[in-house]
Amino acid sequence: MKILIAGDYCPIGRNAQIIEKEEYVSLFNGFENLTKQVDYSIVNLECPITVFNERINKTGPCIKTEDTKALAALKFAGFDLLTLANNHIQDYGSKGVKDTLKNAHDFGFETVGAADNLKNAKKPFIKEIQGIKVGVLNVAENEFCAATDQSAGAYTFNLIDNLQEVKLLKQKVDKLILIYHGGREHYQLPSPELRKRFRFFIENGVDAIVAHHTHCFSGYEYYNNKPIVYSLGNFIFDYKKKYQKGIWTEGMSVILNLVNNEFTVELIPHFQGRENDSTLHLLENENKKEFLNKIDKLNAIISDDTLFMEEWDNYIKSQEKFYLSSLYIKNIYFRMLFIKGFLPISLLRNKHNKLILNLMRCEAHREIMIDVLSNELGSHER
């Protein structure tokens, strides 16, 4: 049994014009032949497909497409299941989520990870493939996307709730795959907490984990003989000019191949969203070899606790300007003076940080803070 899983598909930018013209062959450049060689194919739909124009109040961009040809393109590429638990699915509210679900189902896609309410959003997807009953659980980190009892959205991370779903699903299927949308954007390694979290899910019955969201590829490991792929990177996501080079444009899909009752991982690397060409191109020869060498280096860091924590400590130092200025400064232009180094970050280091740390670290305080801020923004943000 072979299952292909691809990363973030966001049909905007220059690719929207290609899709509008139905030039699907030139968009995928042969990727569609890979899906013909596997038993089932999955991709993350990273934006709602809706004509509804009322954006939610959030940080970060609200993105969408109105063109249902974006789904026709995925159908051409041979995908079967759309994962919808991601931080953009609710960018245009419950209406946007419901429109996306209807459009996807009208095109014959199966979906998982988002629905008209929380009860339905948390429902796993179950499919018999080559005589093997496979369950897919799709979870997103909590970023302005969560379904509630009353509103449509994504199924989001909550360790206790997610673990209960894993236990229930494990009783119904032969193999359980967790597809997780989360991690720190533009950082090519998992955080210590994320690595611990994924390993914990494996210890409690998950047979394979594949993650995306970070807009860059990461490494993978076999933990208890079960694969954890920490990030696929972008599948097709043409964006701002400053992102049309580097790690944003390098991604991969994976094939989970069931051998001797255990999954193995095959990597399918590609370029996309580049300044000279926005379309997807599978890597071959030296380009593929170079990509796989990068993966090997990331894998070595992930498996070595000392190297792993050294990389994390260095990353935390690089993020101090952004996070401290975000905590204390409302005006974005004033904040940029600290981020760009025109004002010393030492001005934001003070005794008050102890209070902030306690409010964020302590479970009781953090729960209260989240609800207080959610109420301030509106109940739909909770």
C-alpha cells in the first residue's frame, strides 16, 4: 500500500492565472504521473474557496480563491483527500469554510480536519486501501482557525482531546496517520515541544505523522520504527517576491509505503514558486541529490539531542527582537525600529518580563489569558 501526502496548496499569485486558463499540465509538470503510481493521494488545501468577502479579525494575511478551477487542478493532479485543518481555512469565517466544503465535495473530493462545527471537524477520515483500513486524523495548531460548537472551522491541537481521538480511532483501523499543520514558520527544525509531542503520539498508537505549515522542508526520523516527517514545505504556493527564492520554493511530498506492516518514507522533492517560474518542478539528478543531502543534515540534528538544542538556542536568540517588541509595542512602525536594530532591544528587557513569563508558562494563568483576550476580540476567536 502506498499513500502520497503533499504539503500546502494555495492557488494564488501567478499560478491563479495558469489555473484560470486551465493549463494544468504546465502547473504540475508531470507530478500527476506520480499519483497514478500510488493507491491514494492527499494534499493540504491552504485557503478557502469562496466568493464570500468578509474577513475575520486576525493577525497575518487572509487568503482565499474564488475560482473552483483550483479544485479542478487538484483533480487533474490525481488527489483524493483534502486536509483542511490549517491556519487559513477560517480566514473568511464560517461561511468560507462551508463554501469550501461544498465546493470540494461537488468535485468529488473527500475531506478531513474542518467542518461546520467542532463535533464534525474532529471526525477522522477512514478508508479501506488495498484491504487495509486506514484512519487519518487531521489537526492544526491554534491560530484563528478553530471550529467551535457553534461555528465552522478546523480541528485544533489539544493534547487530551487529540489523544482521546487517537485511542478511539485506533480501535477502528489497521493503520493510523496523523497529518498535523503546525511548527514555526521558516524554521527548518521542530521545536523541542513539537518533537516531544509527535513522539508522544507515536507512543500512543499513531503509525505515521506528516506535518506541514512552516513554508519550508524539514527532516524526518523513525521513532519506535514509525516515521515522523516534521515538515513538507510548500506544495504549490506562489507568494510575495521576497519569497520567490530560497527555502520557500523548496518542498517535498512523501510516499508512505507499507512494508512488513510498517511505514517507510520515500521523498519526492520539488521546486515551486520561483521568481523565474511559479509552477512545480520535480527535482532530478544533482538538484535532487543536493536536496536529499540537506535532509540528511537536518535528520542528523533531529536525532542528536545536543545538536538539536544548540540549534534551538541559537534560533531563540535570533527571535528576541521580534517577540519582545511584539509583546510591548502596539505601533508596527515603532516595533520595526527594534526589529531592524535602530533601537536597542535592551530597552525591552525588564523585571515585568517575569510577570509575562508566569502568565504564559503557568497553565492556569495561560488559560485565563486566552479567554480574556478571546472575549475582547469576539467569541468567534476562541
